[in-house]
Amino acid sequence: MAKPRRLNLPVIEASLRAVQRDFEHINSQLETRRDPLSELVIEHMVAGYRQVDGLLAERIDPFALGSSRALLELNFLVICGSDRLLRAECAAALAATEERFYAKGDGSFESLAEWVRLHAAESVRRRAAGAYVHVLSEPQLYIEGNHRTGALLMSWMLAREGEPPFVLSVDNAKAYFDPSSAVKATRKHSLQMLLNRPKYVKRLSALLVDGKEKDRLLR
């Protein structure tokens, strides 16, 4: 595989902050309202994208044998950041998240890895969108932060193959949040998911096809 391009972190942060500034207007248009993007949320997401950039630089595949903690660390960054004191305060929550992550069942890392393996022949955009749906649908992979960590996972999958990462923007916020809310309320193996999964994947993968973003979000 060719050497992957890296993330343009300043541009990614600027996009997130633009959403933060315009969030009241964005929220008024959503089918399900969401909490505002706090300063801490922005800082932790930027740390998450920095971690994704590090995975790309070091060519680490979270789905490779022995590397699954990379996906766990993305969630830890989203929830608690990298500050040691905050990590200590979050210790019990992080331990519970790790137990959930490695437990057997539909919401586990093992289940996600199997899904990714079975869909390896699909386009990276459909795989990224499908993996996001798998993370976010019930039972969810993490206790908290599934939307944000799922966005980081999509970004790693895309950038690894030379595509621009998924980054929340003023223009794509509604198209991202509305199907995400529907996915979150749906169980993985329910009839509703069986009927609606193609629609969810199509709507989310449509957010990942803007080729002009490649030179802006990657370096």
C-alpha cells in the first residue's frame, strides 16, 4: 500500500470551530436536537484527529492482531482527553469501557472487526460508513462517545486509502446528525436495521465522496 497522506489538523480544527460557532442555527434544523459543542469537546476531538494522524504516520492498523487498543485509545481521547489528571478522574469509566469493548457479543470490538473483514471487498467509503453504523447502532461499541469515535474511525479508514477524512462542517452537519440519530436508535440485528441499513449507509457514504476536499483536509 502506498504511503498514506497525513491529516491537515489546523484545517480540521477550523471546521469544527465553525460548527461550534453556528451550532444554535444547525441545531434548530435537526430532527433530534443535540448538545452544543463545548470547548472541551472540540479539544478532545482535535486530540482524536491527532491520534488518527499518528496511526497513519506509523502505519498502525487497529484491526491488525494486537493493535485493537488503538481504537480504545481514540474513545479515551474523545471522552477524557490526554491530560493525566483528567484521565485519573475518568479511570473507573475507562475501565468499564474497556470491559465492554472486549466483551463477547454484538457490541464488541470482535463483532466490529468481523464486520470489517466480511466487507473488505466494498469501496472504502461504504466500508467506512458501514463501520460507523456498526459502532453506533445498539448495542454500541463504547459506553459514551460513539458518534465522535465513529467519525474518527471513518477518518482513519478513509485517509489510509488516500481519501479525505470525515470532518464535521457547517455544510454537512445536518446530513450527518440526522441519520446518526436514526442509527443510534436501531438495534444491529433488528428487522428495522435489516430494512434501513442500506439507506443509512448510502446517506452517510454520500458525505464521504467530495474529492475536492482531499487537498484541503490532507497534506
